[in-house]
Amino acid sequence: MEKITVIGGGASGLIAAIYAKTENNEVTILERNPECGKKILITGNGRCNYWNQDQAFIHYHSKNQEKISSILTKENQQEILSFFDQIGIIPKIKNGYYYPFSNQAVTIQHALIQEAKKKNVTIIKNCLVTKLTKNKDKFFLTTSMGKMESDKVIIATGSYAHPKTGSTGIGYELAKKMNHTIIPPLPSLVQLKADLGSLKKWKGIRTDAILTLIEDDQEIRQEQGEVQLTEYGISGICTLNLSYHVAIGLASGKKERIKLNFFPFFPSQSPKQIQDWLSEREKRCPDDTLGESLEKILNYQLVDVLLHDNKEQKEKKWHQLTEQEQEQIIKKITALEISMIGTNSFEEAQVCSGGVPLTEIKVETMESQKIKNLYFTGEILDVVGDCGGYNLSFAWISGMLAGKAVRSNQ
Ligand SMILES: Cc1cc2nc3c(=O)[nH]c(=O)nc-3n(C[C@H](O)[C@H](O)[C@H](O)COP(=O)(O)OP(=O)(O)OC[C@H]3O[C@@H](n4cnc5c(N)ncnc54)[C@H](O)[C@@H]3O)c2cc1C
């Protein structure tokens, strides 16, 4: 009987094993943790945002972006949704974001483990794989439980992100030993550090804003939503969605700045239009000082921080400010630029960019272009999805493709 080994029982490894199993093969998951799917449990704040209705490719990022469309085809998307339906998962869909109806990530973890067991997949827990070699047609694995052999191997070990969950980057070493190159992994979907100066005092404030990422002198991406202002920089979903570009840009010596517009209800108004709007506003509340007027719109602490160097103007009325002072205030509120100096660490990152390049695998099957019968799934590959279920979407589909390929290739 053909032996298939899946290294790593996370999101993509579980799906790969379930799809790989037939009556004519032995499929074994080797998982270093005492349980499979530990990371699934912390996804979506414990609710597991496992899919998104909007599967446009702009939500996925890779050095080889053009390859993604061959993996996330409409048919593959449909098939994985049918899979979750068949194993009994009922989605709760909120703005296109899929969660299990229970609102509990454990529902997805248990359902996948149960399905693997029902299919007679062998799960060996507490088994750390430290070395992988190939001689002729056989793979040889060195593990914490001794030496093992296999005919086919799927590497589903994840990345460096959240290493507490078991993904400590060993997979990259295994891939390198199998002649693969690794695009240097960087934290992604992660909080950003900025050169803040007196803005540090905005720590703890949450507010809606439009964030525009400027790389060198080019605006490359815009996100709108709640931003969390921290002592070291910025956080929140829209920040995380910009972090892929910021981390890679900074690592390659680019200047990364983020422009914050705290008046998101004016997405594209010119400074002159905002100036006029504030003048009109003053007519309605003629007794308000600038500070009082702004505190009726924004978090009062944010007004304090933004006008830290404009204390005199804050106490004046809008029309009493010179045109230049008005322009300066408007810039601080709608076009505040902060320079990025780094990201938080792999410990805090939800995922990693980099990994095995998509050019080194056959995208229809996830099989290595370099080593026959070796496959890669999930986050070890150079694909990052936005927040919103995209990383699990990729884990499921890449796992499914590898599982189907090892099965049909018997
Ligand atoms: C806090 C947080 C929240 C997230 N929320 C979401 C979300 O809501 N939606 C979404 O789409 N994505 C989310 N993600 C991302 C998503 O969880 C990952 O992209 C996905 O789990 C990757 O699946 P994987 O199979 O590649 O790796 P993992 O799920 O990390 O699984 C890898 C497995 O391999 C095991 N392993 C590693 N090395 C070895 C070895 N040498 N030997 C044996 N076993 C090994 C690990 O223990 C682990 O169980 C979140 C991530 C984090 C950290």
C-alpha cells in the first residue's frame, strides 16, 4: 500500500489528508502538538472566519501574483464550499465573511479532525519532524518518534507566524533541503510601528479613518475602517491589510508612509472644500472654538493630540485663524502622514509573506517542480491573503488540491 505522509496537522494539512485518503493508501498526519488545528482555534477571535464570499484576486498577494488565479479557480472555490457543506458546517455569513453558525472556531477544528478519523487517516500527535531526505523513490523522515518512510510527502507546516501554535518555521528548512528556494519570510497581517513623536499620546484611541499607503512617492493602496492608535504606531484590520506591502517595502529599502484621514466621510474632498465646510459649520454654531467644534466630531483625546502644537488656535474660532493656520489644521485632520519604521514580530503576526515561490510548484496540484511526489500546502507557500477569511481559503484549497493529486497519482 502506498504511504502518504502529511507533515503538520493544521488547516491545510487536515484537508490534504482527508482528500488524500482512499482504501488503497495509508495516510498519516505527523503533528508536533498534542492536538491538530491549534491555530484554527484562535482564528477570527475564536470564531474562525473560514471563508469570504468576495474571492477577487486582489485580496491575495504573492511575488508571483499571476499564479494565484490557477489555484483559486471558481470550480475549486465551489468544491471547497461543498466540502464544508457535506461535512455538516452551517455558515453564519456577515457582510460576506463566513463563520461557523456556532460562532466557535472549535466547530471547524473538531469537524475536520472527526472527518479525518472517519476516513481512517492516522494522526500521530506529539511528533516533530526534523529532517526530510529522499533516496530513489522513497522519502525518509527523522522525527521525535524515530525514523519513518513514505512514498509521498505533503509539507503543511505553516510559517513563522504565531509560533506558539506550532508553526516555528521548520518547514522552510525541510523545503530548503529538498532544493527549494525560500523567499525570506516577513511578518504580515501585523501591527505597524511608526515614528510618532508627540503622537504617541494617542495610545488607546480607536477611530474611523481612511489610510493611504505611500511607497516612496507613490500611493499604492487605500483602506478604510477602524484604526487603533497605539504607543508604537497603528493597528486594526485596515492597518493589517497594508502590512504586507509595508514589511516587504521596508525590507527592500523603500520609504513607507501612511496618510491618515480622520474625516472618512470626506473621502476625496480638497482642502479648500473642507475649509469651506468648516466655515459653514461655524455659521451654525458661532460660539464654538475650533477645539469645541472638532470635539463634536472626533474623539476628544484625538483632538488634543492632533492639536498638541496648536494650543492657541484651538481656543480661537475658525474664522479667527489665518488661511495658513486653517490649512495646517486641515492637513493634520485629513492628511496626517506618519513614517513607518517596522512591523511587530512574528509572535504577533497572523501570517507570513514569503516562503516557497509559486514558480517552484505545479499550481494545479501543489506538487514540487523540483522533487517528484513532494507537495506544499497553506502558508509555507508565498501567498498572503487579506484579513477576512482569505488565508484559510487558501489553506483549504491548496490542501484539497494536494490531497486530490496524491490520490489520483497512485
Ligand atoms: C491570531 C490569528 C488569527 C487568524 N485569523 C484568521 C481568520 O479569521 N481567517 C483566516 O482566513 N485566517 C486567519 N489566520 C491565518 C490562518 O490561521 C493561517 O493562514 C492558516 O492556519 C495556515 O494554515 P497552514 O495549514 O498552512 O498552517 P497552520 O495552521 O499553522 O498549521 C501548521 C501545523 O503544522 C505543525 N507543524 C509545524 N512544523 C511541524 C513539524 N516540523 N513537525 C510536525 N508538525 C509540524 C504545527 O504544529 C501546525 O499544527 C489567523 C492567524 C492567526 C495567528
